[in-house]
Amino acid sequence: MSKKVIVINGKSYIANDEDGTLEQVEVEEEETVEETEETEVEEEDVDEKIDEAADKIMKSIGMDKLKTAVEDIQKKMNTNTDKKVSELINLEKLMNKSVDEMTSKEKITGFFQALVQRNAPVLKALSEGTASDGGYLFPDEFRAELIRDIQESPRMRNEVKVIPMKRDIMNMPTLEDRPLVTWTEENAVKSTTTAHFGQKTLTAKKMAAILYASDELVADSEYFDVVNMIIGLFSEAIGDEEDRVITAGNDSTQPMGYSVGVGTSGIKERTCSGNLSFDNLINLEYDLPGKYNQNAKFYVNRNNIRELRLLKDNDGRYLWSDPVAVGQPATFHGFPVVEDNNLAESKIYFGDLKRAYYLGDRQQMSVKVSNDTETAFTKDQTAIRVVSRIAGTVVEARVLKVLNGIS
């Protein structure tokens, strides 16, 4: 087998014809000149020949397949990164920022990701502190997103007056009597007028919502759209329960509902005479002092709404009017109607509920996670528990009336 000596950039190599490998050698000057006279390689061909030789070597040991596999993996990683990098929150990189420099999205996603990863330093930095019963308090941005989600839906929270509470118990003054106004003559002694205030107490009650999240959902919590979906699930559950207790809370372990306030809060009721009729509703409207009519609404169970829509005046005209625009309520006899399915079908309320009922919002939500519950362990889930505190009571009974005994 002949060997060829090739000179590349002044160095001598022996080329193996079978596998194309090159082996550097030392040769005599005369031999080099004689042997390489016809095999001198131009400089522009050097890179090409080296690449060809390298490819043959890699094929001989199977490295070409490994290289291809690595390139495929890298390509897939780059593709996934391109799709998700805009939403990815890297906690280590994130915490190089001060909390004040972080956007709301970064705080929310960072907090939740730190929560499921049990990253105590990040939780401590992003949370509003530690709850008295354990767990971390949501950052304001997280809670604001959740409350905004509730407020954007047609919820009872939007029908009442929300009072921020900085502590668990808050006393609210109520105006029971009006000032006495008198006329006097010039230089005469003026009568003393007084307003007598009563007092209502808002006591925050604890409400807990638990979401069993799959391990796959938790793993994807580094992306804001997943966290936003979790916020939506919690806001729906908490909003539904708020709706129920604002209307029908038991005034014991729960806030007082406005429909429970009849008899204990002084809301005056009228008994329905016979079947529901326009006459009954006219009398209910006039039970409310006229000065409160401007913001008065009907609060009605869905099954009673069907009856309201069938009522007509003496001229045969329907008293129900459909909404005039998207987002506007339907009206009955000119007053807005709010569907409240937590009301008993035997009752219809009429009045200014925003003035009558106060919802105390403790403005703190704490959160815990656990994998230790039986359900979470056996189904590969993480239990996420959110605790909220709200209070509620009827403050001004005079601005709300009820028609009772509807059959």
C-alpha cells in the first residue's frame, strides 16, 4: 500500500487511503520535495480536506449520530424557549431585582412559583408577611387581580358598600334619629339639636377555598397564563360564596346576610296578599320612603323573575323592560332588577342595598400549599388553600323593604 506525503502549511502528513486519516510525520527535506511535488495542497483546499477527514473519523466511531441527536435536542430546546421565554420567570434572576423594580406580573408569578417550590426567601420577600394562623399573605398585586376578577362579574359585592378593614373587628356608627330642626326669633335662645347614633359591629369571619391542582398544572405555574387561570378559579369560588353569605349568611360562623336581617336588623316586611301581583309590588314600592327611590332596585330569585315578566298594568302593558344596552339591567316598573338566586322564592326585596348593607373586607388573604392530604398524595396533586376574611351586616334597615310570603 503506497503512502502519500502531503504538505499543508509547511507541515508534513501521511494520508491513509482507506479511512482518509492524516498522521503528521517528520521527513527528510529531499524526500519531502520529491514526494510532494505533485501532491502539494493549495491553502484554499485545507479547510475542506480537514472537514472531510473529520467526518470520516466521526463516522467510523459513531460520533456522527451523536452529533445529530445533540443538534436535534438543541433545536427543540431553542424552539420551546422561543415560545415561552417571554413568560418565563426565573426566580434566581428575578430576585436580583429589588421588589420595587418588579412588575405586577413578575410579583404574582414569582410569588406563586416560590409558593409551590417552597422557596422561603422569595416568599418572604414578595409576601405581605405571615398570617396569624400560618401561611403567607398574598402580595397586594395577587389579591388585587383576584378581587378585580370578582368585581368584573355581576356579583353581590358590587351591590353593597365595601368597607376596608385593617383589623378583625370594626364598629360602625348608624344614624338612628335625624337632627331636630326648629325656627327661632332674632336674639332668641336656639334649641339644641342632636343626632343619635347607634352602632353596628363588623366582625371578620374566616372563609377558606381549596384547589387541588395537578402536578402538571403546578409545574407550569412559572407561566403567567397558568397562574392567571388559577386566580380565575379562586375568584369564581370565593365570589360564589361571597354572593351566598351577603344574601343568606347565618350571622354566626358567617357574616349576616341581608335576607337574614329581617327581624334582627329592623328591615320592615309586607306580607304578600294572594298570588304575586302588581298591587303587591306597588305597595312594596311605597313602603320605601321616596327619598331613597333614586338608587332603589328589586332583588329577586330567578323563578320570581319569570312571574314579574308576565305582570301587566291595567292597560295590558307589560311592566318588565329588557336591558336597553349590553351591561345594563332589566327594569320592572322603571326600577332595575338584580337576579339573586340565594334569595328564597318567597321573598322579593326592594330598596338601596348599597346604603343598607356593609361588607367588611379584611384585605388580607393568606395561602398555604400541601402535598400531605390523602387526596393530594394519591392523585399526584398539590392542595392550594386560600384563606379570606370578610364581615357583613345590615347597617341602615330603613332603606330596604321586603315582600314576604310569595307563593
